[in-house]
Amino acid sequence: MSLRSNDRQWGSVAKFFHWVIALAILGNGTFGLLMDLAHSPMQKINWLALHKSIGLTVLTLVLLRVLWRWRDGRPREAAAPRWQQRAARAAHGVLYVLIVALPLSGWWFNSISGKPLQWFKQFNLPALAAKNDALRDFAHGVHEYLFWFLLLVLVAHVGAALKHHVFDNDNVLRRMLPFGRLRNDSVQRGDS
């Protein structure tokens, strides 16, 4: 498999970014929702620090992914009605915006809460804003609602990929799977 994407499928670097970011977002989102189950205040602080570090890692990875995608090729669009192609482009654009906005909103929330921000206890990051207790609940709400909106768009994204795979019998999903083998074009057209 090639590192770079071509007109038939995504390259291994694009696939790596896609799946690592997806798993990190889902895992970190679940982790964030379960943080209140911590057995002690110290455990909650440690979990929160880990949640923040994973979020910063996602932010870095998505920025690297955007840089890679800017220089990388891409598979040709699947045959579909124009409205579906536009919807797919719009959904991907919204996903990128949300994947950047979610960790930035967490960083902002952390900043106005007046708490330090470290990446895996290696180095400190600057605050994005001054401490502001009046905005704290609002910032937390923004961060949480961005997660739920991202989850909603991800469900639509996965649903569209499964629709292509199951009903359209095309390679849209297979070309992004880490070890997926593309269907033969003649099989896709119904020829044998």
C-alpha cells in the first residue's frame, strides 16, 4: 500500500490520520463523560489531565492531517447524485471544523477556569484567555455541545459510508479501511 493517496484509494498516511483521530475522539469523549465516576478527587484530576492531553494530541494530529491532505492526492468521487456529493463535501468540512473547534474549546474552557494546561506532564501551554468565572459554565457548555454535535455528524458520516458499502456496493468505505481490499470495478458495475 502506498503512503500517498491515488485516484482509487486513500494512502496509508491518510488512513492512519483518519483512524487514529477517530478512535482518539471517541475514546476521549467517552472518557470525558465518565470522568465523574472517579473514586477520589486526585483520580479525577489525573483523568482530567489525561483528557486534556489527548485532546491536545487530537488537535495536533488534525492539523498535521490537514497539511498532509493539502499535498496528498485523493480518490475520485464515487458516482452519486450531485446533491449527495455536495452533502459529503459539506459533512467533511463540518467534521474538520468540529474536530479543530472541540479541543480549542476545551483549551479555552481550561484557560478561563484558571487552570494550568500541560501536555502529558511534559510542558505547559499558554492560556487562550484570562481567568473568568462568569464565562466558566458557558465555556463548559460550548465544549460539551460541540462534542454532541460532532457525534451527530459522525453518525451521519458512518451511516453514509455504510450506505455506500451495503446498498451501493461500491468502494467508498473499503478505500478508507486500514486493510480493506477494493472490489473489482467489473463487480461494482454488475459485470462478471
